[in-house]
Amino acid sequence: MSNSREIRLFWFKLAFVVTVLGLAHLLALSVVDGKTSIGLAKVSGPRQSHMIIGTSRIAQAVMPSVLEKEIGAPFLNFAIDAATTSYSPTYNRAIEQKLDPHASNGKFILAMDPWCITGFYHPKNGTVMYPEKKTPLGQLQTFNWPLNIEYLIRDYHEGWGSIILTHLRDNSTVTGHRDGWVEVTRNTDEDFVQSRKEKKIAAKKKEIEHAFVSEEKKQALYSLIKKLKAHGKVYLVRLPVDPDYYLLEEEFYPGFQLFVDSLVRDYGVPFLSMQNMTSEVAYNDGHHINKKYAPLISERIAQWIQSTP
């Protein structure tokens, strides 16, 4: 009898622990949002007909809500960062998984800057690196769940209790919105921004020592444009950056504009350079637009799209 009671007590305790853990996980899932993972909304929900594509620069600068208000089409901002969503076969696969295969009048805004097609050699052995393959997006098998648990598990490396604490504290400086826009809150003090810009440029110069213009990434971009043109119209946009950062980009790839011109000519896609807006906006670090100016950038792009045949 004693053994029987001990066994029942063991199973009761086990069931209690499992129940508590299960409820804790359900509670954590109920408060998961863009503070937990900025990429989560991008790979959750249905397939899309209108998309914003590129790296962190366009992820932060272009707001789907503004585009929808101006154009009347619901966009998804499917950009994350240079390591994850510079042009590559891996990114193309993700875009194809997220794209509505039945879309025929889609609008696709593609970011254009040298870093979107930059590859990197390993600093020690000189082999070409493919960081995008190791990212959560590169490893993902599912893209359209209502809440993509697979992506969350791959991307979120804290304990699940931290999800609840983060939600309660509400002090995150980076938030991923449901439409994919990444809202970054930064100190706008001029000295602080200048310091960040100098650090960013110094880091980029060091990074460039092992960088090259990637033909493989160019081929991925060609393939992507052709794929998207079959579902609607493609628009190429070069966002404004601080003049010092722009100079660095031109030094790294002097032929970049010629490359863009070839895309316009060979694929019949329009291109908008917004560098002339650099005095109209402010930056967090020299190349990411401060969130206060994201509505202006988005509105200008929407107006340009509407005026483009």
C-alpha cells in the first residue's frame, strides 16, 4: 500500500509540474510580440502580395502602414539585417515561401546599396562565408503559421520567463511591428549620433578589408527580380545616408550606379535614389534613418510609385 501511495504521489507531483510549466509557456506565448523577436511577425501570418525587401536600413525606414494609406495595398516589410537578408539564394527561398503564388498585381520594393550584394571572406582562411544560412531565417522550414513557434525557438535565446518580464518592463529600444516595420528608439542628441556614426564607419572600414562585391549575390538579385516581376511590379530604391557614409559606399564600389543602371535597362524596373534627401532627415548612426523620419521616407516612396508608369 505504501508503494502504491508513493507512486500516486509521484505521478500527481509530475502532473502538477507539467501543468504549471505548460501554463507558464502558454502565458509566455500570449505576450510574445515584436519586443521578443523583431523577425517573428515577418514569418508569421499569411503569404503576401506586396513586400518590402532588403536589409536593416529599409527595415527601419519604410513603414507598410504609410504605404497602405497612400497606395491602398497592405505591405509586409520582410527585411531584417545585412547578415540575414542581403540578396542571396537563402533570402530568395524565404521570399518565395512568403510570397502569395497567386499574386499578379503585387508591388515589391527592393533596397539598393552596395552592402546588399557584398560578400565576405573568412579573415583567417580566406573562404567565402555564408552567414545567412546560419540565421533563424536561413534554417526555417515554416513561414506562415499564425505564430511561428519554430522561428521563435531558433531566434530567442533567453528563458521563456524572460518573455513575460520583457513584456512587463516594456523598455525595449527595438520593436518589430506586426506589418514587419522595425521601430528603433535611439538618443537623438547630436554628439551621441556623431559618436555612433564614427564607430559605425570605423567598423565598416575594418569589415571592408575582408569584403568583396559578390557575383553570387548579384545572380540571386537577378533571379529575384525575374521571379517577382511575374507577380507584379518591382521598384528599386536607394535610401539616403549621411554624406560620409555615402562616400564610403562609393569608395567600396565605385561602379555601383552603373550596376543599378544595368538592372533598370535589362529588367525594365524603375529606380529611385533618395540621397538628395539627406539634409531632410536625421540618422541614428549615419545610415539608419531615425524613426521620426520613417513616415516621410515612406510617403515619398509611395508618391514615387504612384507616379511611375
